Amino acid sequence: MATICPLVSNKDRERATAWVQAAIRAGNFDRTDWQGGFPRHIWYRDEAGKYWYGFLTNSGAGEKPAARYKGWPISEEEWREIFG
């Protein structure tokens, strides 16, 4: 599950969750920093060209591991600084 800061609606939550899943599937994450089997830092570029940064806030182990991310838009310059 993911949350766009600030969370405005359920639609925003669904959209944020979709971009987190897409980012991880595409390998858009820091490959050296993991917690509980999940990447701690991820990024996504949406269809409008906007960059999003996501940070793992909670992860759980068990039969069906889950993670929670917080995310917010960042500029291309910020993206280059973090993931460049």
C-alpha cells in the first residue's frame, strides 16, 4: 500500500499503490538498501513525465509479506541527486 502526501482521496491511494507496484516491477529502486525484503527507496515517472519518490515506512514478514510506502512528487533535479 502507498500514500501520496498528503493523502486526499481513496483514488489517490489507489494511484499511489499502482505506481509503487510499477516502480518495483520496473526495477526503479535503490538496489543496495533493503528492509524486510523490500527496497527502501523507489522512484516512478508517470505518464505526464512527473517524477515521484517513495520511501518504505513499514514492512512485515510472514506468509504474505507486506510493505507501506510514503510518496511525493520530486523534480527531475532531485531525482538525479537521489538516483542519478
